[in-house]
Amino acid sequence: MSPFAITLLVILVVLIAIVTGLYFLGKKAQKKQAEQQEMLNANRQTVSMLIIDKKRMKIRDSGLPQMVIDQTPKMMRGSKLPIVKAKVGPQILSLISDDKIFDSIPVKREVKAVVSGIYILEVKGLHAHKSEPVPQKKKGFFRRAVDTLQEKGGAKPLK
């Protein structure tokens, strides 16, 4: 057998081993996530709160309890989380929001939110004013040029 074929065979075996390992790790992580989601759903409660502020900030700067910061994995401590400061009853709390709903949470408004521990799962009802639509980002040169060409060509602009 030639050295080239042996090298390719070794590389193929290593790649198969890596893919198999990733498959089993992914299955394990998926089971863990399902258990956590089940636990979040079991502890759900609807709470009326006044949203004071919302930001994406590092967990150590967020104002969360020290016990929560200690329990987070070291790799996650550097990443930014969607943090919401809200007044729930007489207390002002720092809560972690779900990424999917973070942009739709209105600031300085009273809302009814579904909360599980310190995690906001969804925002249900809005009091007072309706939330203002999120302003669209300014289009860049390339996007404006593509939209102009599509309008002239009679095609629908892409979204």
C-alpha cells in the first residue's frame, strides 16, 4: 500500500471517530436540555412587573445573586446575557430573559410575564401603551442597490 493511501485511511478513521463522538455528545446535550425545559415549565408562574431597564451584559456585571454567578460554567461567564431589571412588587430584581423575546420586552412599561425562577420565559400582556415597533436598521449601500434593481426589474424585494 502506498503512503498516500495509508494517510487517507488514517484521516478517514479519525474523522469517523470525531463524528461518532459528536453524535453521542449531541444526544446527551439534547436529553439534558429537554430535562431543563421540563423543569422550567413545571415552575412557571405569571407575574406582573414594571420593566425598568434591559441590556446585554456579562453575568458578573449583571447584578444577579452571587450564588447564580458561582453556578454558571466558567466559559459562560465571559459571554453576554440578556438581563432585565424589573420591579416585581416592592423588590427590584435582575432577571435573565429568553433570547427570543428580549427585543419585544418594552422598557418602562408594566407587563405580565411568565417567569420561572430568575428566567423570563415569555411576555404575555402589556398595560398602558402599546409597545413601539422596533426601528429598522439603516440599509447599507449594497442592500439599497439590490432593492433598487429589484424594483426596476419588477421583482419582489427580498426580506
